Amino acid sequence: MLKINKEKLVMQSVCGEISHPRARSYRFDTEGQSHMVPGTGGITYNVKVGDYASGWKGDHVEPGVSIQLSDALKNSGLNCMACVGNEAKVISGEAKGKKGVVTGFHGGIEHTLIHFDDETLDKLAIGDKIQIKSVGNGLEIENYEDIKTYNLDPALFEKMGIKQLEDGSLQVDVVTEVPARLMGSGIGSPAFRGDYDIQTADPEDYKKFGLDKLRLGDIVLLRDCDTTYSRGYLKGAVTIGVVIHSDCIIGGHGPGVSTLLTCKESKIKGNQNPKANIANYLELK
């Protein structure tokens, strides 16, 4: 059985406010066509973790609730310290006391994404404060020092059913594998925050790897992608991540993936499982 250092991890409170949706101008697709569609931020009532990531009339749509802070330094603390699977609690407004779960981090806009049930969503309002019990930073797997973990609550790690194989590698259930050539926006950015987009501009490859069927919350394997410190191509490297936002209109973008585990060598193997989704692991409704 894999051992992790969960008893050594520090739990701290971080807090954010529900952000307002943003719209700067039209969004242009790869054919030069303009679109005015919903994008990031706010409370999204009908797009949730577990739903399809593609097919929405939107761009970079964030499921559930998007939070941030106006102070960039404090917001950086929120983005860096919270982890997928952390408990989130509403501490102001009509929904005060209701609990949810952190589901991902959106780079560029620097949002932290939270899942709440329908009853809670209906009571929430823009500006409501949400506090998170952040724990997971510093998570290590015993005897696997070269496999780094980011953004991962230890309780979620234990629910993912990760196995040690006879050759010493780790096996992780994933919905699909994505080749490095399809990875776009996020290259060069720090691996411990934000996300890394799967490009959608090549419909043949997008369908070939089953990406048109991806769901928000799916666990995926990024082949030849090193996200140990920053994001980029490295032959043999493997990254395991979670799909955190919808597909996109803009070139170089697509469903976003936040890193959970990564290794510079091929010490992580994927086991295809269509149910490998955090909605199942965390029993989200």
C-alpha cells in the first residue's frame, strides 16, 4: 500500500470572493469568426463537474463557482495553497454555512473553482465569501521522491486507487491519454498553479483521442509533458491532471488541465477507466 506524508501536511485557511463574469470583447475562433458567448467567472448553474467539457456555447466556461481576490498577492496565496478536493465553506450571505469542494484552478484569470449542490448555488451571490481548508501542499509519496504532487488533497489521493506495479511504477486510472503535440496555452507557466490547455483546433486528433467526450473532472494522462516545475515538452515525462474548464473558441486553447502528479520519467502508467472522474471520487451531486 502506498504511504503518503499526510500527518505532516499543514492545513490553513484561505478565502476568496465569488467573482463577476468578464467580457472584454468578441472572441475570435481559428477561422476568424467572432462570437459573443459566456466565459469565465461568476456562478455557473448548469455546467458542473461530471458534465461534458465540449459542446457548450461558451469559451473557457468554469463549472460551478469561481472565486478570487482583488489583491493579486493574496489571490496568489489562494491559488497556490488550495488543492483539488479541499473542503470549501460559505462564510457570508444567504448560503452561509453551506459546504462545497475545490475542483481546479484556472490560470491567466487566476480563479479557484468550487463545486456546490444546486440548493446552495441558488442561494449564492456575486461577492459572497468562501473559505477553504487548504491542505495538500508538500504531499509526498514514500519511496517516490521523483514523482511530484501538486494541487492534490491527501484524501482525494487515497480515493484515486493508485497502485504500485511490479516494475516499481505507479498505475493511475485515467479516462484518456493526450499527446504533447495537443497541449497549448499554459506552456512555460509554473506547474503548481493554474492549468494547461488541450488544443481543439485539429478536429481529427481531438476525436481520435476521445477528447470530444471528455467530462469536467476527468482524470487524464498527458504524454511527454513535464510539469515538475514549469509546463513543457520532455520525451518520456508523464503528467496526471484533472479537466477543470470547458473547451474554447480561441486558437491554442481548449479544456484546461490542472496538474495532480508528474514525473520526468515514465514512472506513471495510465489505466483506462471511463469512471476516473473526481465527481465519482468525491461523490459530488
